[in-house]
Amino acid sequence: MILKPHLEDVKIIGFYLGKIILGLAFTMLAPLLVSLCFGETNPALDFLLGIEISVLLGLLLIKICQTDKDLNWMQGMIVVSLSWVVAMILGAIPLFLSDHWKSFLDACFEAMSGFATTGLVLVQDLDHLSHAHNFWRHFIMFLGGQGIVVIALSFFVRGFSGAFKMYVGEARDEKIMPNVINTSRFIWLVSIVYLVLGTLALGLAGIFNGMKPVSAFFHGACIFMAAFDTGGFSPQSQSILYYHSFVYEIITMIIIVLGAFNFKLHYHLWMGNRKELVKNIETRTFFATVIATFVLVAVGLAQAGVYPAALTLFRKGFYQLISGHTGTGFQTIYAAQFVRDWNPLALSGIIIAMALGGAVCSTTGAIKMLRIGIIFKAFKEDLKRIIMPERAIVIEKFHHIREVFLEDKLVRGALMITLAYIILYGAGALVGMFYGYPFLEALFESTSAAANVGLSCGITNADMPVVLKITYILQMWAGRLEFMSVFTILGFLIARMEGK
Amino acid sequence: MKKIILTASLLILFGLMGLVPAISAQAPTSSELIKYAKQYDSRIITYSGEIIGEVLRQGEFVWLNINDGENALGVWVDAGLVKEVFLAGSYKTRGDRIEITGVFNRACAQHGGELDIHAQSLRKIGSGRIVKEKLNVDKINLSFILLGALLLVWILTLFKHK
């Protein structure tokens, strides 16, 4: 028997949602400040309006739904999934007001792409966009990468037991510190330290490349946020091609890979445990899958004959691959070149890399390395069982911070999420094919959206069908939250309609 | 016989034109250059558009990013050809419009496989301008209305507490 949710459930959800909305309003002060620094008046008004609407909505929810009760699992999950939808709508308001997006849906698409650290864009005339709006596009990637709820937990919540439920709902099931609030704060510490170092490195590279200092550091900060959070937005329409710099490509690749590492691994590396980098199942799997998928890309590109020199082939092929594998989406080729110049084998290599993703508890999306590693170990265990005598006891272990025995429960969980991702990739591809796009291109764009990558072969543009835009928004949302909190909200709605 | 040869020649000519329908020999757009990169590779083309972002000076050469309204392409220019300070397009400016003639590269060997143009000549075809921001009165009015609504909610909250 399905139990119908009570009004009290709705009130508790509304109350905590209101708090998160207030947190989001607070973050809009940053682009407002940027607009004032660069003397951009209308963008300042756009963000002022965004803040006012958010504060109003947040306050109303808190006052109407006032409660002192803590969250249970279901409520925590629903708060998380709704937070992302509300963040998309509120975050889209200042974007839409700038007149650089053709419709509010397009602005919502861009906002979800930012928060979910995807990087697919529908912006018009990006090269004339204000500093404030450009900063906001990149800043929402920084916020979304760490997790909207992580922000609330870090700065606006003074320890309540529901915190862990919201933390898990945001696809972060690993605790680095004994409690989640300290874990959230550590995630922010890591991110801010790298922000300073990364911006400095990119800013200096920009100056070396002929940019003016203010512009170089502004671009540096934006590109860092998009790189570390494996997002993929860029301040100019040409993505990383704008800089025409090998140094810039190298620095962004380092930042991208750092962003794709588990925050728990960062913690151990910071604590001096460098061996963890070599022993960890995630880094080992990442290394193996990068090599395997790069072989596909390299053979494909060699067959296509686009890049006659081996070094050029490596530079172009490896950059797009690492960008896709980590779920970033920076490009050093034009979108149409994927289809026109790369052959299906090279394209398939990128699609597989995008589908795999980076580490769990990182800023990447997709299936993720831990699950791939576990599935591989399970295959290995089963093979051993077949080969070895019947009486032999086969035990498989893997190293992830500590030695872990491979249990059926772990394998089941990894396979479930992997299956859910494969269905999500396929479903988006089917919708793309329904609108007449070829299979490989539809699968490429769908995987890019669902795995929160942002590489595009040209399907994503303002003139694509509305249904396809909504499909990609849903894919980005479900892919970023890793299904559980999205399933919970569906269950809540069904229980509300059919429960007793 | 002459008629047959003439007809056959015309058929071959139109046939070839049919194979490369979208290639305009004079001034292709950025989309055409990207789409038919193989056909345009190593050919001299003319390309025009607005300079965007910044003029990136690198020693004896300069990178210009030229947006023709469809895409922005990188143009590698000898600094000697750049005789004046260009205005580049941004939020507060509309950049100078220039026309360049140069060699188009599908995957430039000198620049790590980049799709670019190496300019041989360059001329300014339109001056850029500073864009003056016009304050949007509707946005100001709306912000005051919302501020009023916020104050109302705050006052109501105070009453509720009492």
C-alpha cells in the first residue's frame, strides 16, 4: 500500500527549499559586484531583479512553511531535486533579461547546463555578452560543481541531521570528514585554493599570450571555474580556440584532470599520502580507459587523415578526448568538425569516453570510474570462478582509500546506476533520431547532455526543437543527481495521486 | 562535332559545380569554411567580419579573432600588416570590421592543427564604435515594485511574530 504524503511533508520540503533559495540569492551578489566593477548598468539591474525575486520566493516559502522538524530521507531527496529545478529557473532570470537568449526556455537550458556542469550553450552573440552575465555563467558551474546543497550546508546551515540526506541526494555518498558539514567545507577549501592557483596560472598564460592583465585574469577565473568543475563554458564563442595557445591547453588539461579526481583522493594527497594516487581503483581505471579510448580516437583520426602530423593528431585528439572523458566539454575544434572531419570510429571513442566520466565525489558526471572499476573486478572474479577448481574460494578486493572486499551489494549498485545511465543516453538519442538526426550524432549529443559533458557536434543550437531542449534539460538534471533524488520526486508525485 | 564537344564540356562543368554546390569562390562565410574545410584547404580566400575579444600580439605576429556573424575564426597576421590600433568587439564596443585575404588551413601545421587563416593582406572596411548603455526604465520600475513586495513580506512577518 502506498502512503499518501501529508501536508506536513510539503511544509518541511518548502521550508528547506526556501533556505536553499535564500542561499542562491546570496550567490547572485557576486555577479552584481562584477557588473559594478566593470560599470555595466543594465546587467546590474538584471542581477538586482534576480536577487529580489529569489529573496521574495525564499522568504515566502520559509514563512508559509515554518517548521522546526528535521528532514527524513524522502524529504531530503525531494528538497535536493527541487532545489536544482528552482535554481535553474531563478538562475535563468538574469540571463534572460540580458536579451542574449531567444526564449526563457533557452535561458533555463543554459542555467541547467551551468549548474549541472554540462557546458552545452544556447547563448546568442556570446562575444558581446557583459562581464557580469559571463561571470554568472561560469560561477553557476562553480556552484553546481561543488553542489548547490553543499553550498547551503557549508555556509547557511548550522548542523542538522537532515544535512546528510541532502548531501547524498546530490550524488555525493562519500564522507571525507566525520560529518557532512565539515566535508562540504573541505570541498570548498580545496576548490578555493585551486581557484587562486588556477586563476593565477591562466591569467599569466593569458598575459604571455598578448591579453591585457584585467582581461587575462577575468578569463583565467572564468576558465578555471569551468575547467575545475568540468563544466566547459567559455567567455568567448570559440571555446579554447580563442586563445590560440598550447600553454593554455596544457594548463586547462591539468585543471580538468584535478577536477575529475575524487575530493577524498585530494584530501589524502593533501595529507601527504601520495601512494593513494597510484593504488586507487579510480585513478587506475581512469588511466586504463583514457588509453583505451584514445587508441580508438587516434586510429579513427589516422584513418580520416585530417591531421597528417602525429603531434597534431595527438594534440587535437587527446584534448577533445580528455575534455570528453572528464565531462568538461572544452573544444579546440569547431562543433561541425566532429561530423565533417572526424570519422565514426574517432567519434565513437569520444562517445565512450564521455559515457564513462571521472571519479565519484568529484565534479564530473556520467557512470564514473569507481563503478567501472567495480564492474571490471566483478567480471574478473567470475572468470576466476570458472577457471579455478570448484572448491576454491575466490575473493576479489580493490583499493579505494582502504582495501575493500568486492561484495554482491556493491556490484549490484554499480550495475544499476550504469544501466540507468545507458538507458538515459539511449533515450536521448532516440528523441534526437525522432527529429531526423543521424544515429551517431544523436547519440553523441545525448551522451554529452546526460553525462554532463558539453561537447557538441552541432545539434545543440537555439533553433533545435523545443522537445529536444526539454529532453536535454531533463538528461542534465537526472545525470547530475544520479537518479536517486529524481526517482524519489517521481515516487512522491505518484504517492500524492494514488496513495491512501 | 563541335556541338557535341561544347555540350559535353558544359555538362562536365555543371557536373563539377553540382559536386561542390555551396563553395563560393570569392568570399566564403565561416560556416562554409568549416563545413567545406577539405575543399578550401590551402586555397586563398577572402574573409570579412568584426574583430572580437582582443588583438593578441605575439612577437612579430598577431592573432585576430574575426566573427562574421556565424562563427569566429582565428586569423594569423604579420604585425607589419596591422598599421593601426584596432577596436575589438565586446559588451561595450562594436569592433572594427576588416576584410582579409589569405591562405585557409583546415588543420594548420604551424598552429597545432588549428583551422585558421594566414592573412596576406588586410583592410578595414568599417569602423567600430563605443556602445552607450541605455538605462532600461522598465527594469528599474520592476525592481522598485519587488522591493516594495519584499518590505511588505518583512512587515507581515513582524506582525506575525507579535
